[in-house]
Amino acid sequence: MSSARSRGWAVLLLLPALVVVLVFFVYPVFALSARSFLEPTPGFSQYVDLVTNETTVTILVRTLVVALLVTVVTLLLAYPYAYLMSLFGPGMRTFLLFLVLLPFWSSLMARTFAWIVLLQPSGPVAGFLGFLGLDGVKLLGSQLGVTIAMTQVLLPFMVLPLFNTMTGIDRRLLSAAHSMGASRFRAFRTVYLPLSVPGVAAGSVLVFILSLGFWVTPRLIGSPQQSLVGQLIETKVGKLLDFPGAGAISVVLLVITVVLLLAVGGGVRALVPGAKTDGGRDDG
Amino acid sequence: MTDRSATAAQPAPTTRTGGVRLDRVTKRFRSGTIGVDDVSLTVEPGEFVTFLGPSGSGKTTTLNTIAGFAKPSSGRIEIAGADVTALPPSKRNLGVVFQNYALFPHMTVRENIAFGLHGRGLSKAEIGARIEESLAMVRLDGLGDRTPKQISGGQQQRVALARALVYRPPVLLMDEPLGALDKALRDRMQVEISRIHREVGTTFLFVTHDQGEALGLSDRIVLFDRGRVVQVGTPAELYERPASLFAAEFLGESNVFRGELAGPGALRFGEQTLRCMGDGPASGSAAVVVRPERLRLVGTADASGRADASGGAARGAIDPAARGAAGAENRVEARVVNIAYFGAFRRVTLRYADGSSGLLHDGVDAPAPIALGDPVVVGWDAEHAVVVPVPAPAEHAA
Amino acid sequence: MDETTRAGWGLRLWAILVAVLLVAPLLVVVPISFAEKRSFKFPPDGLSVDWYVNLFTDQRWTSAIGTSILVGVLVTLICTVLGTAAALGIHRLGGRVAALVTGVLVAPMIVPGIVSAVAIYSVYLRWQLTGNLLGFLLAHTVLAIPFVIVTVTSSLSTTDPMLERAAASLGAGPWRTFVRVTLPAIAPGVGAGALFAFVTSFDEVVAASFLQSPAIRTLPIEMFVSVTNEVDPTIAAVSTVILALTTAIVLLPAFTRRRPSQKASSS
């Protein structure tokens, strides 16, 4: 089956997609990154500028903080929800899944617009806060508003990996723990929680990475004074045509992304022993 | 295209054509492990041959090289007299029944069966007739419009058989086809497979690790171990005359007495000399193999452990004459470790003086009055004892 | 329900809160879309369907809808064909090379959105692929193809590999095996991938905002421009229509599901 001929076929099948992605995606990313090292002169001048420019550093740190905050809040919101989904029977589970998939599949622009309506001065959220006695909190055009909107927009990306992992957990293990005298809390902490870690890791990294590269929501709900890194890159390219500078920040984002993925990739695999073992297969 | 020319002149189903010949077939995997090691084999047309062996012994890999799913690293494969070594599976004109049936889930039973009739130059009417005929053969008339998910495991098995036989291939390959069924259904399907084999006259090659299936179905058994063929013979030959300790222990249960050979048909076991069939090796380390149903209780031993065959009768414990054991040529002391009731017989687990354990099948008509812990004497006739060589300890550990 | 499957009230309350948070913000666009006045005031003062009329008559909006559908359909076709072929190739190839190729092909899904967009823009600008249909097609194709690869690959990995062997043993050549056995088996994955590709393209804002020109805008870009420059409840009407279509898409599988045993076979 794995003859040279069938390998030839396999290569032929994947070649068109590979060429398209290499030429129209990988090359642009590579070229942009390369410019950060080559212009205006070969070297690390772009990176020196980057770390010495206070505004840039502030924006990078702010972006990391917001991304972390969004990740933690979505995890706190999503974990119990996904847990409950995995507990329920098919009917209720489908309904809860529908509630996640609806925003997941909905237009990002539509959802961001909805948040503009919600967060506008004298809008519903401001009204609610006023009812609680919190008057005059600035939502639209503030970091708080951006964080709230991003949390809601990215929530499905946390629920889905968690749910996927949790449906794969054998609940009889909890019964076993109870039978050995563990309390509900102890059984959860010592059995369920460790088994759900791959889902937590996958969801967290996904949400964190998406937060880092988010542009639309901060751009429309935030303010230029409190911009995130996406807006910084856009400004450099759109207004200043500073591609090398944008490339340098891009490289920083790429490195963070790759490191996170490698860390979780290795971590998840280490947590699931024997999930995938390759090798000569002979069942005879 | 090629399929058509190969099958246009298909003979009537009862004509027995289509043997299989393997000539020094070796399969080395990319990882370097050897799946099949220099296997040569001839299967006669119409024969029912079983490849038996533990998992990893190379039996499925050998079947895969015949089917064309695995390309042998060296060697030659002939089907019905033609060299097929270089042909892809689709050009070999074989029937294959897979372990989990591999029925196409999106097709009905009828469409599954019809799949293999495509491109064989048959008219629509002929195809329809063939399908009905094979549905009838596997006793599934009326279920043609169901999908595989709508029928039971046993019925899926029958569809797989019908699908693989409907275009009348000269050879049918089956890879552990009964593995997914429960015990009762397995027994029923064994009978069915035997019947179908008699009806169609096709050569059947059947892979299993279940000795019961191998003994019950086969004309001949090919026993595999670690990629090699270690013995070929009829079920009776393999059971009565195992050629190796592996054969004796894999096929059926045995009492194994290890010792040194002291000439043809004589094995030194402790202080005793055991008499056995003299056609094995004459010197070196060896073992005498005796099947549990050939072993008989011939007496009890006294507390000091000395054999006391005659005294046993005096105490009324065991009457060897009544048990037809008077002539037992070999006698060995043992201790009863366990007694289990199996309906047709009692299975007595024994511990011999050298520490090895053994089994004895005791008839239920006149059960011997023995209890756990009793010292007993067991005996057997030389003609039921086979000598096999004992492999060196290191090799045996593997 | 035994001890281990009982959900406490705290948990239920929390889940209800999350459910509201997931869906409620989507729904505020509906009342706005029926507003009488040009305002985002919530709830609106009077009711009208003016903004829907505007959406389907204003040439600015209709041409954006047309562009988005055209780009979306073409991208879906390209991605489905190329992505399915690539997934099949990867599946057959196996090993390290396949893992490497997969890594390259799903990279657009992993690279942060703004980085992809700026990188694409910087090179497409030189290649004169900005402000025209081809640029949109290429950018959206590379951004959407990972979804097809992922869904088809996962379909392939859950398909019984013995089915193809069975087809071969029954005399079927590679093409007949593919058309009659493999393709039907992976059809759900191909369908899901195609849907993902269309939605990805139809929804894409970031790269499109760099590649657009006033002459060629997709619907999300028109929405972006509208919400940045003016107060026009037409965007609420667009959002409501999209929300309705999304609901239909998400509910579709629930009504057309013919194989309830999907879960049984995968567990």
C-alpha cells in the first residue's frame, strides 16, 4: 500500500493546497518577518526600537494583561458550563451546545456591533450599573469595555475544547472514587480535574492566542489612547507604512504563539499517555 | 477491464480450482521487524486451511500478502497457478472477509453485495439473480434493503461472507471473522461457514487465534509462531502429534514432563524413566507431552509420598481396574491442587514433584473419590505420550 | 441520577448566567434593526422596517452583499476541493512529512489574525492584489483552507481503514474506491469543512479591511465602515439577517440528523 506509486499520488494530492498556502500565506508572513531584520539596515535595530519605545512596550504589556484576563474569565465562566453540558442527557446537552454554537458561528462584526449598542453611554449595561449605584463608568472607548466584549466573543472557544475533553472522561471513575470514600469535592479535585486538564490547556491557549491577535473588537470598542497590539500594527502599516516595524511586533506575537503551542502540545501529549503510538502494525 | 477477462470464464461454483502457493515469502516492516519469515506453503484447491497462532505471530501479515494489502519483501505468491506477487488487491480476484466486516455503512446490504459484481461483464438480470442467490446462501433473504447498522453482528458477518463470495472468487480469505461475535453466535457461524465451504467448493483461508475454531473448521492447520510456520497438519495431527512445546501448549492443554532423553522413547524424569513414542529425538533436553484426557488416576500415594497403586484399591480409594487403567505404562505421583466441575468432565489440576502443574480430565460416570490436597498417582500409555525438544531457556523466555 | 451525576443549584445558576451571556448580547441587534429613527437607542422608540428596505435597495449594501457571496462561494469551492485533496494526500502519506505538511497547511489558523492580515497586505500590495477580487479570493482561501483540512482529516481518521481494503478486494480500482466508498464516508467532514470555509470568508474582517478599496468591499467591511463613520441602523438589519441565517445553519443538523448512532460509534 505504501509503495512509491501511492506515495507519488499522495504528494500530487496535497501539492496544490501546499503551493497556494506557501505562496500566498507562508511567504508573506516570512517576508514581513524578514523585513524587520533587514530594514532599514540588516540587524536588530527594529527590535531595539521596540523595547526602547515606551509606548510600544506599554501596549504590548497591556495586550498581554488583557489576553490573560480574558483567558482567566472565560475559563471561570466556561468550565462549570461545559461540566454541566457533559452531565446532561442528549436533549439538554444539544440545547446548551446550540447556545454556544450560535455566537460561535455568528458574524464577528454583528457581535461587535451588538456590544457597541450595549456599552454605549446610557445603553443597557450603563443603565444596569447605574441601577447598582455605579454611575459614570466609561464602557465604550475603555479597556474595561474591550475586555468585557472580548470575553463574550471568545467564550465559545473556551467552552468547546472543555466540552470535548469532558465528554471523553469516564464518569465511572468518579463513582469509583466515591466508593473508596472520597467526598464529592475530593473526587472532583483528584480525579475529574486532572483528567480535564488537556481541555483547559487547549481552551486557554486558544483564547489567549486569539486575544493577542484581536483587532476588530478593540478597534471599534476601545480607544486609540488605550490601544492593543493589533491596533498598533494597523497604525504602523495603515498610517505610517512602517512594514519593518509592524514586522518586528508580528515576530514577537508569532514567537509567543509558537512557544505557547509547543508548551501545550507537549504538555497535552504528556498528560495522555499512549494517546497516539505509531509503529509497525501487525495484528496477526 | 482486467477483472472481466479474469472472471469471464468463471467455472461453476462446485468445480474446485484455485490453490494458493507461497514460495519463501518474507515480509520485513519499515521499522525493521520481521512480520513473516521465509514462509512456504501450498494450499490445495477447495481446501479449508486455517492460519493459527498467537497475536504477532505473522498469520494476518501472511494473509495480507496473499490479499495484496502487504507487499512481501521477498518471495513469490501464486493464486490458481498465476503469479500475483506484483498485482494490486483489486486485480487478484479474491474474496476477503474482514475482522470487523468492513461493510460499507452508506450502502444497503444489497448494494454491499452488488459492489463486487461491478465490471465483471454481468447483465443487470444476472447481477440481481446472483445477489438473491447469495442472500439465500447466507440465509438473509428479505434483509437486502437494510443498512449494515440495522442488522445484528451475526447478520453483518453473513453479509460480509455473501459480499466476498458473490462473484465466485477461487479463494476466500477470512481474517478473524468470528472475533467480534459472542460465544453462542461464534459456534453457530462455525457450522454455517463449514456448510458454505462445502456448498461453494472455494478454497478457504481462515486466520484465527482461537484453537477451537481451527480444530473445528479446518482440513489443515498452519501453526505460526514469531513469523514462522512451525507445523502444518490436520487438526488431529497437530493435537495428537505436536512437533514442539509451543505447538503442544498453544493447541490444547498438556501435561509437560521435562527431562533428559535416555535413548529413543525414554525420558529421564527425576528418578523415573518415562516411556513414550520413539519417533522423536533420542538425546538431549526434551519433554514428554500428555493430553489431560489421556491421563488417568491409577491410585493414591501414601503419606510418605511413595506410590502405592495396589494399596489404593485396598483402601477403597481408587480402583484402577474399574477405571480401566491397569495397563498404564507410566506412573507419576502428584498432588491434587484444584478440582473444577465442567459438566462433561471434571478438571483436576495437579502439582507434580518437580513443581510443574498439570491437568487431568476425569470422567463424570464414576468420579474418583479425591479431594484437594490428596496425593495421587496418575498414569498413561506410552502411545499417548509425545516427545518434543525443549528450547534453550533464554529462547524460551522470549 | 446518582451522586456523581447530580448537578447542584449553584452550578445550574452559573450555567444559566453563562447561557444568557452567550446569547443575549446577540439579540440586542434585533430591536435596533426595527428602529424608527436613525439611532442606536436601546430599546428603540418607534418601529419601522426602513433599515431592511435600505439594506436591500442601497447600492452600497447590495453590492457588498453580492461581493461577499461571490467571494464566499468561490472560496468555498476552491478550499473544499484543494483542502479535501490535501487531507487525502496527508492521510495516505503518513509519517513525519505528513505532519510537517499539516503544520504548514493549518498555519493560517494559528498565526494571530492581525499578523496574517498585515503580512498578506504587505506582499499583495506589491503583487497588485489589493482592491480586486483575486486578492480577496486568495487571502480568504489561505485563511479558510485549514478548516477543511482539519474537518476532513478528522473524518478520515474515524473512517474504518478496512473499507478501502474491502473495496480493493472486491475488484474496485482507486477511482471507484474513492467515489463509491471513501468520499461517502468522509462526506460529513467535507460538508462541515465547506461550511466553515464559507463562514470564514463571509465573516472575515481583518485581512479584508486592508485589501479593500471603496470600489470593492465585502459585507463585514461595509459594516465596519458604517459603524466607524455614521449611525446607521442598517447594520442592525444586516446583523439580524445574519443572525437568523446562522440560527438556521446551527439548527440544520438537529433536524436533518439521520444517524443518531454517531455518538455510539465514536465512544
